[in-house]
Amino acid sequence: MSDQQHQRWQRGDRIFWTYRDADFPGLVDQRPVTVIADDDQHLAVWMAAGTRMLYQVSADGQDLRSLSGTDRFTAPRAQAVRNWVGSGILAVFQPNTMYSVWFFETKAGIRNSYYVNIEEEFTRSDSGIETSDLVLDVLVSPDRIYAFKDEDELELAHRAGVFSTAKVEQIRQVAQQAVKDVEHWEFPFNAGYEGFQPDPDWTVPTLPADANWEFEDVAGGD
């Protein structure tokens, strides 16, 4: 079924926001979320504090960022679960766009810190959306100052053979386009989501009933 054939979700619907890695089939980074809006321009979702989410660790349960060199991308992995800590995240995905924008709370009720996650264009399924992370990110402060994040990891991924030279160049071009969107304050930065508050009757969505994992870290963060 094509993306166009999937019906739009309604505000309050629960779906799964999933990242997959072709080098580790069967493992996921998966977040149960609640739909805020879904239209031709964007899909906006809410991940509440305390959300139980799947993520990947090394085969012996270590955080992947604790691994050195290319092992961070090539070492065997396992499935783990944790609770999201801190305030919730509002995330916006746009069709035909290789990045999502995550709105973080800087003080109570104000979400004006932005995390631009470079990733493949998302695809839809009946249960949610799927994409693949492309390592490089852009951090945007409340005063609209931006900085690139994980450039060193992108180089490691290239060295590990995860990305070709051409793919790395594409990733950098996408990041530069995101920066231009920040500089011109294009959608979704100008969408007015800074004051968003979830509906008071929304409860925290749960993982699929058939989800399983080998390691647990309920105190973990992203």
C-alpha cells in the first residue's frame, strides 16, 4: 500500500514512530506517540514524558555511544527498553523532507529549543511511520543560533562503510538546507508549536503487545 493510500490520522490517534537500520534487521528504535495533526504539509506527534520506548544497545547491553571508533556502527547489537525522562517532545515530519524537527521545552510551557534530526524521508504504515537515522543533526537554540551535532560520528559511519561518500555529501546538503530553513524561519519553525500543550485526557501510549527486549534501563535518556 502506498503512502498516498493510507488514511490520515486524527488528533488523538496513537501510532508508532520507528527508526530502522538495514544493517541490524529485527531491531528498532520505536516510540509510541499521539498524533497532534496530520495533513498535506506535515505530521506532528507528541511523545509524553515517561513513554516506554525501544532502543538499540551493544550485544552486552552497553550504550552504543560508549563504544569506540567504528564499533559504534558495526558491533553486534541487542534490543533494549527504557522510559523517556524529562519533558515530552513534539516532533514534526514533512513529506519529501529528509529531516524531522523536535521541539524541546526550555521552561514550563515553552518549546523553543529545536533538534533537527537528519533522516530518510518517512514512510507510512497502518501502525505508524518508519524512517532511518542519518547520524548528523542540527541544534537550534531559542535565539535561533544553530550548531551541527555528531559530525565526528558521521565520519565514523563513513569509515565503517555505513554511508558512501556520495551519501555523506547528500546528508551534509540536507543539513545545509535545514540551516537555510532556520535562517528564513520556514515551516515548521514558524508553525506556532512553541506553546503547544497536550490534551489533558491523553494518556501515555504503550508499546506493541508483542514487543520484546533483552535489556532494560528505565532511567535512560536520549
